[in-house]
Amino acid sequence: MLTTISSVDECSRQGADNTAYIDDEPTRPDPIETPTVFCASSADLVRRNTAECVGPLKRSWDRTKVIVTLSILGTEMCERLAFYSVSANMVLFGTSTLGLDTVDATSISLAFSALANLFPVAGGYISDSWLGRFRTILFSGILNVVAMLLIQCAAIDFHDWFEKDLTQVGKRVVYLVGLFLLTVGTGGIKANISPFGAEQLDSLGKEAVQSFFNWFYWVINIGALVAYAGVAYLQQNVSFTWGLFLPLVVTLLQIILFVLPRNMYTRTRPAGSVLVVALRILRQGCCHRPPHPDPKLPEGSERKLFARAKTSFGGSFNDVTVEGLADVISVLPFCLLVIMYYAIYSQTTSSFFVQSERLDVRLGSINVPAAMLNTIGNISIIILIPVIDRLFYPCMKKIGLPLTYLKRIGAGMVLSVVAVVVAGVVEIYRKDVMNQPGGSHVQVLANENFTASSMSVFVQVPQFAIVGASEIFTSVTCLEFAYTQAPASLQGLLTGLFLAAWGIGNLVSMAILLVVKRATILDPWYGDEINHVKMENLMFLLGGLMAANFVIFCGVALRFKYKETAPNLNSTKNKDKIEHQTEGTIHKPLEL
């Protein structure tokens, strides 16, 4: 699977067939049999931001690239539309249809989001090791159809057709099983759809890949906007039966869009059990003591540890295999450090939503769905992504101040602090208005009564918009960061780990809510009825935790070393250098 690039012609031959497996290459003769699942193949060296090969690897958009890119973007938009249609009013569905209290319904919502972002780890591993990205995405889509059918059954009143209906307990069971299957299917798609799409455009260079991730997130928010603005309104003002039928139809459309150009996709062959090789490298790095070790050890503590497993230092593993694992290990701290960011983000579907229910949702004679406030964040993303992608990032690069991956992620963290502080201030004023004469009223949402402030729900626009802006810098960049810092055989797994951080963030948020509820029982900060608690203190607590997390993030980022991409292959000097050097990556200190 691994070979150095000996000529541009060899590079061209790797892309001769658009449907070929790009890693299906002759193995380099090597007297030492070593696993190479983490190695960058010649295709990897080409794909990583150089894209200078002639022939089939073209630098221009041809018909095939346009079709497969639009297909993948359309697939993701449909998948997200269906997913957010289920999650948008999940708390309301739980309290109004399933008879759950607010805390239990909120906990289910957070657990659902958490699992949907934890399963991508398994989805990425299965894809990288056995099924490949195409089949993993396809099978996961089919599983989502089954899940949507079960969720639909929980919403249907079968008395309209039959004498008997499901009991409330039966509906809860069917609904929870459907949610679980949906999280599994979502995990398989989320871990693989973005690297699969970027893989189609690798030959166009770094800017094309970066632009793809921006537009990938753009279509995610188009789907979310339709779900929150259209489907959520249908669920709240017509019925959940019809409001959950639409995502079922969209999920079927998602599979059709993905399968249609199946013969045009570029695919990477799965590399086998990468975790087994990783464990063997770690064991040898920790325990192996070569009889004649090379005194020159690489910089960085983790690279000194892994160096003992390299053939060049007396170990038995290909140098690039070891470096590939080291690259992934060096990124793992950032998977942990974005967890707190996603704990803040999860508030948009939990605490922010509960706050929305107790604000005035009237707009003239229309009741605005509380879940529709999430569209403010989506709209801000839809507006800002083209501006940032086409103007802001190029301008920063032109003036010599390009924003590195970690600078962007850090900027999103700062914005998340601002968002929860704003939410806390809104909560203070919301209750102040309620204490004034005529400052409150009872409003009905999905047949449930809420005592709400006369303050308009649109006062939440700033906090949702700021969260949306933070997503562009943090969430989009995390996907790109995972793709560019991992070897091809681990891209799905590392993407899954970043998405798992999102899921763990939901669990952390849920844990914080439970701890705060118990710790403040005498002077509550959170509860079933937020009109009687000090939820603003919870918001300020989250802001303080995020600020502390950001300080730690900066310290780790300053010590991080980027994985740099291959040099320009059209340069004779660089071609000679690549032929004679050990395959691998170049590292330089990160400029935070």
C-alpha cells in the first residue's frame, strides 16, 4: 500500500480510473515486514494540498467532480434536515405526547445528541478498517430509514385507523428504540461523509478542500433551517404525525441522492484493523530497547516514545507508520479541549429552548415555534460562511495573517463564552419583566400551557447568532483539522473522535445540569419551572468553565506541531528530495 513517489507519471497512474481504489498500489520492497496502515501512500502525498500531478488528477472542476460533490452535499443536507426535524421539538414531543416531565425530556434530548456524536467513533473505525466509506454511509442511511419508521409509529394516533392504539409506555419504548437506531445510523454517516467528500476534491488542492468543508457546513445549516423553521412549525401547529413523516421521506431521498453517482466516486480501500497495529506500536515504543539506538531522537515527548518502534531507530515498524500514529496522538488533546465548547453549544437545544418557551412567541397573530429560534444561528452561518470563505480568510492570508486551524477553533471558543453570558443577561431581564404588572401571560405550545414573560422571544436572537458564528470557527475547522492531520487510513476515526467530543459535550452539559440541580436545591439554579429558579447563574457558570478551558487550550496549542503537507511535485528539486527521503510528514511549531 505504501510507496514513495518516483515520478510524476507514477502519480498520474494512481488516478487513471475514477472508481479505482486510490490506495491500491504496489508495496515497496522492504526486507522488514511492517504494517503500513498509517502510512501516507503516494496518493496521500499528492492529495495533501499539492495536487500538481498531470493527467487524470486535474486541477480543474470537471463534470464528474461537480456531480459527486453536489451529490454528497445533497446527501448531507437531507440527512441533517431529517435529524434536526426529530431533535428540534424533542423536548416538546416528550412532554406533550409521551407524558414526560421537563427534566426527563431534556435529559433524553441531551442523551440523544450525545450518542449521535459518540457513535461516529465506531462508524469511523468500521469504515477505516473494514467496510470503506461508501458502504458505511449507505448501510447507515438504510438504518436511518428503519429508525424514522419507528419514530413515526410513536407519533401516530392509531385510533384513526384501528380500534386500539399503542399505550403511552409502548410509545415511549418504540420512540426510544427508534432514537437509538437513529444515533447509530447518524454515527456511521457523520464520521465518513465529510472525509469522503473531501477525498473527491483532493486533487484540486488545499483551498478546494478547505472550501468544501465550509460549504459542507453551509448545507448542514440549510437542512437545519428548513427543519427548525418549517418542520418544527408543522409539528407545533399541525401535528407531530405529519411533522415526523417528512423526515422519513427526506431520509429515503438521501439514499437515492447518494447512490445515483456510485460509479463516479473515488474510494479508498479500508486498511484493516488499525487499532491492533496502533497497540503494537505503542507497546514496542514503551518496552523496546534497541541494542544500538540512534542518539538522534525526534523532538516532542510523544515522538521520542514512538521513535523506538521505528526501523530507523532499531524497531520493526515502518517510519511513516509510526509517524502517522504520532500525528493522530498529538491531535487527541484538542478532541478533549473542545468538549466544553460543545457543552455550551448543547444549551441551544436545552436551556436556551426552555428559555424560549417562557418568552412571548407571538408575532402578530402567529405563534413562532420556540425551536425556530435555532434558525437564527443557522441563518447567521448561511450568511457568514460565503463571506468568511470568499473574503475574510483570503484577505487575512493576503495581508500575511492567515488564521491557522487552532486560531479559528480558539475564536469559536471565545464567542461561545459571549453567547452564554448574553443568555444569562436575557434571563435576568426576562424575569424582571414578569414581575411587572402585565408582564406575564399564559401561552399554549403543542397543547401545553406555559407561563411566559411578555418580553419577545426575539431577544434571544443575539445569543443564537453568536453561537452560530462560533460554529463556523470551531465546528467547521475541527472537521478540516481532523482530515488534514491524519493519514488516509485514520481520517474517519479521527473525524469520529472530534464528533465524539461533541457527544461527550452533551453528556457533560447534562451532568452539569444534574449536579447544579442537586447542589443548589435550597436556592435552585435549574429545574422543571425556570420561572422559579436562577438559571442566569447556570449560564454564568458555563461561561466561566469555558473561559478556563480556553486558557488551557491556548497553552496546549502553543506547543502543538502541525503536520505539514508534501512539497510541490513539479519542482525537480522537491521530486528528488521526496525520492530519497523517508516517507512522512514535515513538522513545524504552530503559530497560535
